[in-house]
Amino acid sequence: MSLPTWIKHHLANPCQQQWRQAQSLGWDIDQSEVYCPRCGSSINIQAVTKRGCVFCVNQKLPWQSLHRLSAYHPPMSDWILSMKFARQWRWGTHLGKIMAQQWDWLNHLDQVVVCPVPMHWLRRWHRGFNQASLMAHSLGKARQWPVTSLLKRTRHTPPQTQVVPSQRAINVQGSVTAKTIDLAGWTVLLIDDVKTSGSTLKTCCQVLRKMGPSEIHVDVAAVADPKKSDFTTI
Ligand SMILES: [Zn+2]
């Protein structure tokens, strides 16, 4: 006996449907040739040197590489906003799964631990979930890698988008602590939904570095261009 149509519709994953629909219209995740592997900015890879791209040249970044599924543009920006502000938590699971399935570069990593960017308990209570944690658990499950909340937010800070650019690093400074775990020999995948100024990710990596991992790679669903208006809508 087959299920009634309305039950099938209810059970269907709306994220998968919207994802497929976007692909049918020609959208897809970014290939590595269209963004800088250091900072994630949109740029032709041929314009990136060992010192970085025009946006990150000579900047000392506390991670080995940064990967993104997309720039912070529709449809990805719409999906992320619905995840964060319309309680569409399934997007977290879906995006983590897509990272695990479609990023071949992950195949070359050994002894990996997946770690979400932490969220202060007050914001988590308000939102009901940490989207970075959903993504991290989904990626870890698909790849059979351990997922651990190595980091903790000790201070409730205003969202970075509500802080002027010059104050963003100060806003998150000292707001993250770590468990005392020896990560020697481990590769950490640090997961977040969106990279904006990068201040939060840098703070997290600086704390992670004290645990001595071999490498840290940052994986985000989207990278916002701080020079454009999309930066203020997150
Ligand atoms: Zn760059």
C-alpha cells in the first residue's frame, strides 16, 4: 500500500527539492577555480599567488585552507537566512552532507576531527540550534569522522553584522575558549555557515592552535563579500 500523497509531501525533504530545483535552473556549488583558497573571496584562481589574492595578500591566516560551497548570493543566501531565522534547521544537515559528498579534497585528509564554530548558549536557546553544529555532525556522519565541540563561547557578543567593521575583531576577541585536548597529529575541520569578516573564524583558529593540531581547514557554506551590501543582511 502506498502512502497518501499529502503524507509523502510532508515526508519529502524540502531542502533536497529546492536544491534540485536550483540545479535544474543552472545553479551549482562553486568549483575551486572561482575563489581564493586562502580567504574564500570570489576571484579567478589564476589571479591568486602563494601570498594570496588581492583581498588577503600578505595576511597571516591561522588556517591552511578555506573552502566554500558558494558565494553569499541567492539561492544559498536565501537558504541560510531561512535556516537561521525561519527555523529551517534541515538546511544545516543538508549543507553538511553536500560538503561531505561533493568535496573530493576531503579524501586526502587523515585523522580528521570535525569541529563547529561555537554559539553562546543564550543565542542557541533563542534559535533552538547551532547551525554550524548541525552541518558539522552531518559532515562527520557522512564521512565517519568524529565531531567534537572543542570550542566554547564564553561571552554573548552582538552579531558581527551589527558591529562596525573596525570593531569586529575586538567584538569576538576573548569570547572563545577551548577544552584542554592534545590534538597533535590531528587535522581539524572548522565548520561555519557564513564567513563575513573572518574575525570569528580567526579567533576560533587561534584557540584551536594551542591544542597543537597538524592542520586546520575552514569549511563554510558561503562567503560574503564585505565590500558589498550582502554583508549587512546576514
Ligand atoms: Zn584571498
